[in-house]
Amino acid sequence: MAADGHGHAESVTSTVETTRPLGRLGPLTGLVIERIRVGDDVAAAKFGTDSPIEDPVREAQVLEQVREQAEAVGVNPDAAAAFFRDQITASKVVQRGLFTRWTAHPEEAPTTRPDLGRIRQHLDQLTTALLQELKDTEHVRDKPLACTAQLALASASGTVLERLDTLHRQALGVATPSVCRSGEPTG
């Protein structure tokens, strides 16, 4: 784990840019996977501290910012909030899983603590990119059957390309239920 909190996230970014998941939802799924991987750094920043995995106040702030940003880019704020609620839940899946692993196997625990402030800056950048992808993929996400097929293709190829382990595959499954829309009004 890099001491500055960017080591892992930077390597994921370069991987996603060169080998994106397949299909029309590939770019969106690639960003979701990148955000899931940032959960590793969040876990490393919090492990062994008083920082809780559950932070309802921070989560509410993030979701309110998402609603404001979504409206500004023309994405339904409620749909964006539901999508980002899934992202937050997926990050908590990763954090809990890593905490459990590191507690059971202390030799695998990180030896440095990334800067949570820098991690949050990266998450903010990902939020902006994810909202833009939500906007750019509305035409796919509005068609339930096409969206389901495209999401399955992107998730399966992203899992292979990124070599996601069981924990990160589980998080991807938690992060994507609200990608495909079912007739909610657009923003």
C-alpha cells in the first residue's frame, strides 16, 4: 500500500484506460471497478484507527453532493443517488472484507496508512466521471433488456480483465443493481 494513498488507485486507472470492460457499459463499469478498488485504500486508511466503516453523516453529505451534481449534468438526482448508494455499499463490502482478512491474518495488513483526504479527492473525481457516464449511457440504461445484456458483458469482461478476487466480484455485484433503469423520469 502506498503511503500517499495513490499507489493502488493510479495503477487501477492506467489499467482501466488500456483494457476497459467490453460493451456499451464498459466505460461505466470500468469506473465502478476503479471506485471499488479505491475501497482497498479506504480500508487501509481506516484499519487500526477509530474511523468507522459506517459513516452515515459522510454518506449523507456525499449523496447530497451527488444529487446537486447530477441535476447540473442532467441526470435524474434520485437515480444518481440510488446508484451512488450502491457504490457506497460496495465500498463497505470491500472494507469489511479486508478488515476481516487483516484481522485474521495480521501479516497481510497494510504497513502504511494512506491519506484519507487524498483518497476522498480521488473519489470526488470518480464521482464526476461516473455521473458523466450515467448521462452518456442513458440511451442504453433506459432499455431494460439491452442494459441487462450490456451490463452482464461489461461486468464479466471487467472481472476477467481486472482479475477481481471473490471479495471484489461481490462488491461489483453490489455496485451495479441500479445501473439499468426501469422507466424512471430523466433529470
